[in-house]
Amino acid sequence: MSQQRFDHLLQAIHNAALKAQEITEEQHIMQIAKYFDEDGKPLIQEIHVPTLDPDDDPDKMTTLRVPLLSLLPPSAIKIKELKLSFEVGLGKIKVDQSDSKNGPSLDIDMGGSGGLFGKKQATAKVDITFEAGDPSESFLRINDYLVKSVI
């Protein structure tokens, strides 16, 4: 039997979810880096638009220097939900008197070697739902400042 401690399984799942969240946070930082040069100056896109002066020729254009960040805000994703469903065989509850911090632990059979369910391999169904997150407050403030610099 492939005996494992249930609390270790839960800790591993928790750590995996934390790592996934860390990866999404690193992605946000890398995305922001796309909008600024190595000196921290915003990357600029020149856009030609008609002038706003009604007395000007309608075909006359003016050039706006627009920060890329204000044109293409980074997409933020976050983990909305993580669902795991699996079958495990329940084993013995162990009480370690010397470990008063963690309390009793429960052994489970992941089915890796036949186990209680006669399975050759442990199985789990994993559903992860991502959702678009709202931009951070600092992003909104930087973007607002950059947009005001164009007008």
C-alpha cells in the first residue's frame, strides 16, 4: 500500500496553489516591463489624429505621443477557484504525543500499489478556474497620469 499522511497531501495541494498564484504575480511584473524601457521611461507610440481645431483643414493631422501602457493595459489573471476530487483509502489515525503542535494525523492510501481500491495509480480530478482580475490601484494611477500627459 502507498500510505501517506492526509495532512501532507493537503499541504502539498496548498503549496501548489500558492506556487500557481506566485507564477501569475510574476507574469504581471513581466508584462509591466514590456511597457517601459531599461531606464524606467514609458515606451511611446506615435498616433496621427485629426486636429480638434474646427478652423483647421479636416485632413490636417496632429501627432500624439501615447504611452503604450495607456493603449494596451496588461491583462491580470488570478486563480478564482481550485477543485480537487479524488478517492483515497482511509487508514489509521495516529496520535504522536511528542507532537502537540500538529495533533493527530490520518494515514490515507493513494492507491499507488493496488491499495484498498485495487487501482494501479492514484487519480485525481483537478479543475482550476482563472478569471480576469482588476488592475491594481498603482497601475490605474500610473495609467491615469500617463493619459493626462497626452491630453
